[in-house]
Amino acid sequence: DIQMTQSPASLSASLGETVTIECLASEDIYSNLAWYQQKPGKSPQLLIYYANSLNDGVPSRFSGSGSGTQYSLKINSLQSEDVSIYFCQQNYDSPPTFGGGTKLELK
Amino acid sequence: VQLVESGGGLVQPGKSLKLSCSASGFTFSSYGMHWIRQAPGKGLDWVAYISSSSGTVYADAVKGRFTISRDNAKNTLYLQLNSLKSEDTAIYYCARSFFHYPGYWGQGVMVTVSS
């Protein structure tokens, strides 16, 4: 199975700050990567697919980038509603696998 | 898109349970569907997938114990859980495919395996 390693595991940032979350795949996943946001007590929601495509309704302050084995999620101008756990997921090979998650909190 | 899971609960190790996911707001028969689980306080763990033509794929951890199925006439997805273990304790989410990703998620249903 392809292993997905997210970093950092937790992150504390201030309102208005820019934050970046990284995801490293154990092999090339050819941009078959998604990012999900899970707010406390809620189900996950798809933010980004194919590494850099923004899902409908997702604020433009979210962006994804990367290729090969290295991918990142960037949140510009952090808002209070962005407090969540973020997960990456590869869809290149079966089984689909998720990263361990990054918990984003406000400083 | 609305997905509503049901059928969860407390079950003893070795027993069985059947989860349902009622779908509405889209043409259910046209989409692949996923089951994904999340143990309390843990990350996401993909469980199984069924295509629109009913082809199935399973995670190794559940292969031979869980069965995913669908009834397009009832707009319902199922997950039959047999030979349950304590490590199967989790919230189980169904999700509709979006470009093969789990794009739309239900609210989840809790399964607790304990004696």
C-alpha cells in the first residue's frame, strides 16, 4: 500500500496568517491527491482534488500544489472557521490511503 | 446530495451488523460509492468501494469479513459486517464518488464492538 505521511501533526497559527500542510507519498502518485477538512464533530469535506483543483464552494484562500511524491495544502489569511483537522488522500493506487491528519488550531 | 447512514450500534465480538446508507439528490445508480471509517480520535481508514456496475474493492483489514453491496431500486448502499473485532469500532461513513474520490460524505454511524 502507498503510505501517506502528513506534517506537521499539529499546527497553531494566528488569524490572518498563511499556513502550509505537507503530504509525502511513499511513491509517485501522479497528482492523484485530495485534501479534506474535518471540523470538530462533523464528517470530512473534500477541499481539493487532483492535487490543485478547488472543489465547488471552497474559499479561494485554500490552494493545493505538488507533484510526484510531495504535495501541500496552503491556507491564506487564516480564518476562525478554518480550525479543523486536515487529511490528504491518494487515489492513484488501490487501496486509497489517507495521511494521519494535521490538527490546525488558533494561537 | 444527501447520504444518511443507519444500522450502527453496540455488538459483541464475532457477531454481525448491517449498515445502510440511504442516498438522495442524485442518480444513485450512476455513481461509485465508498465506505470509510474513523476510530474514535483517530484518522480516516478507507474500507470498501463499489462501482456503478457493482464491481467491489476492499481494504485488506476487512476482506473476507465485510461485504459492500447496493440496491439501485432503493437508492441504498449497504455494508455487511461479519466476524466483528474490537478494532472495527469506529464511525462508519458512506461517501459518493467525485472523480473517484470520496466527494460527498454522510454524517456517519457509530459501530462499537465490545463484550
